[in-house]
Amino acid sequence: MSWTLVGQDAAVAVLKGAVANDRVAHAYLFAGPKHVGKTVAALQFAQLLNCTGDEPPCSRCRACERIGGAQHPDVEMMGIGGLCDEQDHKHTPDDSRDIRICQVRRVQHLISRAPYEARYRVIIIEPADALGREATAALLKTLEEPPPYVVFILISDREELLPDTIRSRARRVGFGGAPAALIEQSLRTRWDVEPPRAAELARLSGGRLGWAVAALYDERMMEQREKALNRAEALAAAPLAERFAFAASLGGGYTKDRAGVQATLEVWQEWWRDILLINARREDGAVHRDRLDTLRTLASQCDVAAAVRALRAITDTRQQLAENASPVLALEAMMLALPELRSNAVSQRFAGR
């Protein structure tokens, strides 16, 4: 068997059961956080649907190998800036933030023909929440009456942004974070990571094996994480003017680096969650254990309710940014909601940054 997902047994059981019971849906919504294996699951489900081996997905037959290598003519990936058949406009990832209607039209043309060599033609759309308005309308028509040999897989970590009309036509398969112990074990056995490093990455991953593996090979991810943590500490003890200045700087760069800003806010969420856990006397659950001294100092200045308000403010801001609110205004409102703490250690450490 080639299922390589970690901590997603429930999702795998749903997919295996659909094939075993001959109840394959025409469309699926793979929903859950980033980096938990949704795309891997989509490709392995495509293998399961088309495998010719004895124990599908076998990962060894021609169909499994070609799907795994992104070379199968009947498995199509649709994403931002992807392929279309129109030649009269510029269409590259740098120029597009949405999945466009021309891409959906290309897929509609593809699925009008039977698969070349597979049992099912599989269309994987990621991120599905990036479908533009016209593209969504066009896809909806296709989902209403799809050919029997077509399976759509919509992947999203922001399923709430998908219209109800789309969600209602797809079978939802939920993905969640994996236990840290499973991630640590996987890092040690499959990637030969030393125990201390595996434990650290597992703790910081938030249940996302994909994030842990990416951080293992990309030192910049850890560097950016440290900068975000430093900034969270500095802003906790900063006056409102400094907070607003940083909101203007961060918001001003949002259009060019949406993922980077969202990643910064995600780290801030984890940092404030640690403060909440310390206040709730659950320090053992804190993620940033190398910063416990500072976290304790700051936690002593705010109660559980204040930490909850901070977490809610950051969560709401991430949602507003995803819905195209004004970045600077959204971030300024968040800064107003964050508790104003004071810590000599923090102020001295980050003075001038």
C-alpha cells in the first residue's frame, strides 16, 4: 500500500471505503489546515481510483507511477496561474491571484472526452477557495451534471470562503493535525532526523507533518519564525504609535506577500496561545519552550480573558485579510485589541528594532 499520510486514518478510511463499496462521489472537498497532507491524499486517491495492481494503490503499476510523477494524462492539477487554452491574455502566477474561468473552460473541454487510459479522469483544484466568481459559476454547472468517469477533488484550508452551492455538491473529507508523537516518529524513521531535532520540529509543527518536513530543508522558515516571535514580543510591550507603524508596514506589503503576512500572524497566534496556556496553568502545552521566561513575565500582566481577546483579534484579522479587507485598517484594529503589556526584559531586548 502506498498511503503515506500520517495521522489521517479517518480520511483514508473514507476514501478507501468509497472505492471498496463502489460509492465514489463525483466531487470531494478535502478540507483542513495547510501542510497536513491534503494534496498527497488527493494524488494517492487518484492512484487508488486508477491502480491496476493487486493492492491498490500499489505505487508500482504504470498508472500509480505516472500519477505519482505528475505525468498521467488523465489527472489534472488546476491552480492559480495554471494552464488554459486561450492565447490572447497574459496568464502567469505573477499576474494572477485567482483561478480563472479560462482554466475551468479548459477542464470542461478535457472532461468532455473519455479518459485516455484511466478508469477515472481526476481533476484536482488547489486552492479551491481561489476560484474567481466567473470560474466558480462555470465550475458549478459542471458539478451539477458531471460525466460519470470524472472525479473532482477540491482542496482548501479556508473552506468557509467557498460558496455553499459548491460545498453542497462535494463530499467533505476532513483533515486535521497529527499528534506530535506521530510526526516525531515519522521524521526519525522516514527522514532520519536526530531525536532532539525531530522533537523540536514536531512540537513547532502544530500537527502539520508537511510543515515540519519543509522546515527541515529550508532554514529560512525557522529564521522567519524567529523574527515573527521577536516582533510579537516587542509589540506586546510597545506603545500604540509603534504598533500602528508596524501595522502600516506589514499591511503595505500584504498584496505582494500574502502568504508571508499570514504566516507571521499564525506565529503570533501560537505565541498568544502560549500566554493563554500559562495563565490557565497548562504550561506543559506551550510550544515555545525556549521563551518561557519572557512568556511567564508577560502572562503575569494579563488574564485569561485578555489572552483570549488577543487570539480572537488575530484570528479575525486573518479572516478579514483573506476576504480582501483593507490590510492596514484590519491590522490597526487588531493592534488596538492586543493587550498592552510591559516587560523591561522585552523592551531592552528589542529596543530599536
